[in-house]
Amino acid sequence: MNHLNFSGGPGILPERVLAETQEAIACVPEVGLSLLGISHRSDWFAGVIAETEANIRQLLALPDDYAVLLLQGGATLQFSMIPMLLLRGTDKQADYIRSGYWSAKSIPPARLEGRVRVIWDGEPSRFRRLPSDAELDCAQDAAYLHYVSNETVEGVQFHRILGLDAVTRVCDMSSDFLSRPIDVERYDLVYAHAQKNLGPAGVTLVLSSHQMEDVAALAQGALVLSNGRSVVQDCLSCVFAQTDLLTNAGLAAPLAARLAVDLRAQGWDLNSNLITPLELVDGILATILPPARSAE
């Protein structure tokens, strides 16, 4: 029997879930195979993903115009992925609230991609309090506002939605996601790793409004897609094929279009049949990754 767990780490899984997982490791009854040996391309696993998404949508009353992404890399990977798409190449700055350990860790990766403004810093108060609305100097022309809803290390939690509705709102809800109702339609992007309230470590949940198609595409693109192909291959199939294949490939048109422009600017002949897969991968990576920085 599980004991109560009040630590800042993983939440306790129900005993029924533990028992069913133990059984499934040996053999999933309806499949006849161990959970560890079932293909991620199987109908059974597709059903697991579909059920998971349906449950999340029901619990949050999530509108249909929001995407549900199940990713790897932990929530910390989103520290880089979000500014890569929302900040890089813009003339805007991103607003960040530094309210504790985790929000502080999200700022350096963003600064690799563009200008970052910390609109409130809790370090002078040793992160023992949170700002009032009057203390937040939110810019109306910011690329986005980023904050952490609950800082587990310091034990401080926001009980209101921050920022301006006219500015893209991004929130790391890793430690309190699904612990209380949220007005999800006021957020453009919400992300949370699983190991607090959702389940064991190993998956990260991202909720993205369809107005943030680029973010959704990039989030999927960091990993292997459900059909087993990497985003590099899928982006290239879009870039080198007709535009109407974008929808079929499941990628956001703005991302593929921007990749095409960037590749052509580097001198790529997008109509050539002589480019090897390895060369294509190198070209995409050179386009989407930041340039190497000088050691000086």
C-alpha cells in the first residue's frame, strides 16, 4: 500500500493503476503481448493515445481548437523550443517572470534566441513572495509572456492569470496541472511534465491553441512522429513537394514555408532529385538550429 507522499516529486499512482501496469508488463490481456513489446504503431497503442487525449479534453473542457501534444524531453526542453519559434528572428522581446528556481532556469535558453526582459524578479525577496499586478510591467508588444504557475522549490503559487490577453501567454504548469480548474482559453500555450500529477516521468504534455500552429509543429518536430518518421523527413517532404501536401503531413504551413524560404536563401535547389537524405538532414538542422557561438 502506498503511503502519503508530500514531497515535491512524483505524485502517488492509484493502486489499481499499479496493479494493471504490473499485469501489462507480463502480458496485456487483449493483445497477448507484454506492454514492453507492443509496437508504438499498433492499433492498441493508438487507442491509448486517443483515450489519453480524450480524458485530458474532458477534464479541462478543452476546446476543439486546441492541440494536445504528448512529447518527450521533459518540460525543460520547452524552455528552448518556445523561444526558438516565438522569439528567434523577431525584433520583439519576450517578457519573463522570475519567481523561483524553475522560472529562473527557463530564462537562459530564451536569451540564446533573442531579447529577454525580466519584468519581475523575486530574488531580492529570496523568492518568498509573488508580485502584484501593479508590479508587473507587461509590454503590449512583447513576443510573449512566460511564467511558472507554481514554484515547488520555494513553495509559491499564482492564483490568478498573469499578463495581457492581447499578448501571447505561455505558462509552465508542471507542478499544479490538473490540480485545479483553469481558464485554458486565456492561454496560448501550456506545458507540463507528467511526473507531478499526470503519471510517471517520461512524457510532457503541451496544450497549444491552433493559432500557435508553429509551436505545435516544432514541439512535434523535436521527436519522432507517430508514424515513426522524424520531423526532418516530414518537413522535407513538405518543402520539396507541393503545398497541398502540408495538411496531409500534419505540419503547420507557416513552419514548412519558412523552412523553404531559409533553405532557398542558403542556395538549396528544392527541385533537385540529387540531394541525399543525409544532406537534407544537415540542411534542415543548419536552418533550425542557432549558429555556433564564438568562445570569446
